[in-house]
Amino acid sequence: MTGVRSRLMAVVAVSIAGVMSALAFEALLSLEKVTPFGHTGYGHGVGWAGLASTLLVFVYPIRKRVTPSHRWPRGWFRVHMVAGVLGPLLIFIHSGAHYHAVVPILAMGSMVIVVVSGIVGQLVHAFSLRALNEHRHELQHRGLSEREVDAQLHGMASQEEAFRLWQAIHAPMTLMFLAFTALHVVGALFFAGMS
């Protein structure tokens, strides 16, 4: 458990440092300016880059469902995790601490929940994988065949409550984030144009 706890603490520390750095960077870019950085052409560019990176996150779940196989698409999962952190950091640089409308606030709040639940989900996955591997070794030590071991482990994995709870939070909040982001982009383009 200490490995999971130290990993969690490291992730929390890096996440807080990343968000604070992004906000500080945006504040530095907005110093002595009439218009906050997020409302400039460069700020919009950073917002679009954050959106593109965030959309890259969806390659992994789409690929997993469209081309299901017994192999886990580990490379795409890494892209999912990196883009899931980079995109929100770019969005924090785009928005800074300047929240002036309900929809961007809701988009930002749902994005934070999605990112936090994604980090927690990765930790739940690591903890569950460790428990399954320990159980596999225990069953093999008892002399069960590989088929029997796989059957028992599959049953355990499908009944994992923590993973199902995580899915009940992460997936709907992701859809909510996408809806609020789409509303924000459409509203921004409608009211302010592309400049």
C-alpha cells in the first residue's frame, strides 16, 4: 500500500504544481494588459491546442471499443494519460483565473473532476492489478491449472466494485465536460468571433 500511497502523493504534488504553474504563467502573460491573455489571439490558440490535446484523449477508448482484442492498447493508454494532463494544463493557461460566465465555469469544473477521477482510476487500476497478480501467484502455488486460474481471476476482475464506481463517475463527467466545452466554444465563437 505504501507504493500506491507514495504514487498518489507524487501525482497530487505534480498536479498541484502543474496547475499553479499554468495559472502563474497566464497571470504573467496578462500582467499590465487590458485584456487577459485568454482573450487574445494567442490565448485562443492555446485554448484550441488544449482542446485538440483533450480530444486526442478519446483515441484510446474509441480504439479499445472499435477494435477489441485480447491485447491492451498500452501505447494509446499512455497517449490518453499524457494528453489528459497536457490538454487541461493548456486550458488552464487559456483561462487563467478569469471566469466571467457560467458555461466556462461548468466546463472547467467538470474538466477538473474528469482529470482527478482519471488519476484516481489509474491508481485503482494499479492497485487492482497488483491484487490480481498476487492472487494469481497464490492460485498457481495451490496447483490450479492456467485455465482455472484465469477463470477465477476473470470473475474477480468483473466484480471489482471500485472500478465500477470509478466508471460511474468518470464516463458521465467526461460527457458533461464535452457538452459544456462545446457550449463554451459555440458561445465564444458566436459572441466574440474568431479573433
